Amino acid sequence: MNKQISLTQYLVEKQREKNLIPAELRLLLEVVARACKRISYGVGKGDLAGILGEAGSENIQGEVQKKLDVIANETLLEANEWGGHLAAMASEEMDHPYTIPNRYPKGEFLLLFDPLDGSSNIDVNVSIGTIFSVLRLPEGVHVPEEQSFLQTGSHQLAAGYAVYGPSTLLVLTVGDGVACFTLDRETGSWWLTTDGMKIPHDTKEYAINASNARHWHEPVKRYVADLNAGRDGPLGKDYNMRWVASMVADIHRIMTRGGIFMYPADSREPGKPGKLRLLYEANPMGFLVEQAGGMATNGHERILDIQPAALHERVAVFMGSRNEVERVTGYHGGES
Ligand code: AHG
Ligand code: MN
Ligand code: MN
């Protein structure tokens, strides 16, 4: 009989066998998983729990906050602030980092998150999720501030996302491949359901918000035109298009069966390089995609090598199946 492996057992074994994760990091990841479980239960109750609709506020990026954006943010803060493993947290929904209150012990890790990804899908019962990234407090820093979070994605110790879909899943990397856990809603346990997720190098599926086509820069216009030209075009095959508008759901599809996800910079807001945020969307997803054998760039360079200058900095994103990400990066060839 195949014995099921729980999230705890998976993490303990990673700690024991490969000495990959210190006990404090394991605790942190288990607490994040617990918070995601709580968010999942709220999402599952939907209107019965009064969680749909707008919160009546805006975040620092000028986006209208949904009730669930705020609830998920508070759930992650409350779950993580008292355990003693964190120095500070940063979130899409908070202007500035949240330092651990003085009544609690402090640890050496920094947690960053997009508490609720895919906000436009909350009220229409389509898959949404949570994205998170773990960094270490830089050496010699005792009081964490915004600067402490401005590390390249290659410094991440762990990253993951939860998808609140037909099943609730937790997809996680500690830098040794990618594992997927499924939540058993009856017992409240996470069980390993796929170890060593691998993104196929080739794909016939792409994901982009095509309604922005008129705003795209030339390289993206050319690349998408070539994809759409199909079998008779320069790429010699027919492609299919999928766009959920929840990054977690689109990336999860790509982690499962391949594809390329794109959110390019465009001419609408020349000062902003794209829509997605580097530190708590692109970096954790880039880490997971690379750990699954895929590739992640901003059209010019590896996302995980970009030195952030601000907490809520945005970045153009091309990630997923290696050969397509290489191709679209090649189309850029020095152009923006
Ligand atoms: P968030 O809900 O955290 O603000 O993120 C939404 C993001 C991402 O999940 C998705 O890929 C993208 O925005 C959708 O953008 P469009 O509205 O342009 O489709
Ligand atoms: Mn998001
Ligand atoms: Mn969000």
C-alpha cells in the first residue's frame, strides 16, 4: 500500500535528508499553509460568509480592494506574526512592510505575499489564489525596513502559491524541485499529490490578455502574430490561447501541462514596466517555474536576477515552457 505523505512529513524529510530547510523555515511554511487553509474555507463559503464584494478602500497601487483581499491579508498577518520565525512581512495590500509587534519574539525571515491573486474573479466563482515568497533578513540588519526586502529573486529560500479552485492546492519549492499538495477538506490535512512537477519544454498554448494588443510594443506584437499565424506561419504549428486572469490559475495550468504566460509592459503607462509586481508575484512564480524546468524573463533578462528598487515595483513577465520563453525573449533582441 502506498503511504500518503503529508506536508509536515515532506518538509521534515527535506530538512533531514538534504539539510535544505532549517526548522524555523519549516515552521514558517506550515503556518503559511495553515493560513491558506483558512482562506480556502472562507473562499468555499463565498456569499454565505459575506466575503464577496468590495471593501470600500484602495491599495497603494490605486486598485479597489475586495473584502477578500483584506480578509486574506489579515489572515496571513495574524497567522504569522506570533510564531517567532519572522522579522517582517510585506504584502500587495499594505503600503509599507509590517514589522513584528514587540510583544512577540522575532526571527530571521522575511515573508512577502499577494494575499489574494485574481481579485476580479472573486465575485464570479472562478479560481483565485495566494502567492508567497520567503527571504532572509540581510546580514547585519536588526531592524527590518523596506530596503531589507529589496533582494533579487535568486535570494529566495522558498516560494509557493495556493490555488482555491475545484480542489485547493499548495504548490511549493524550497529550491529542490516543486511539490504539489492537495487539501483534504474533511480532515484539514495537506497531502503530497505530485512531487517533481515538470513543465514541458515545448508547448502549443499561450496566455496573454489580448485586449491590450493595440498597446503592446513591437516584439510582443510580432511574437503573438506569429503564434496566431499557426501551422502556415513561421512557427509552423497551431497554438491555442487560455487566459483565466488569475495568475495562480494560469501558472498552475502551465506547471501542469506547459504553456507560456505573458504580461508585457505596454504603451499605456510608459513609466510602469507591466502590471505584475516583482517581489510577490513575478519572483515567487519565477522561482517555481525555474525549479520545474521552465524559464522566466522580462523579455531581456532573467526575472530572478532583477535588482528591485522599490517594494511594489512592477515588471514585464514572460514565463513557462523554456523554448517559448527563449523565443519571445529572442524577439525582443534589445528592443523594449
Ligand atoms: P491581483 O488580483 O493580485 O491584483 O492580480 C491580478 C493580476 C493577475 O492575477 C492576472 O494575471 C492579471 O492581474 C489579470 O490582468 P487583466 O485584468 O489585465 O486580465
Ligand atoms: Mn496578483
Ligand atoms: Mn492580489
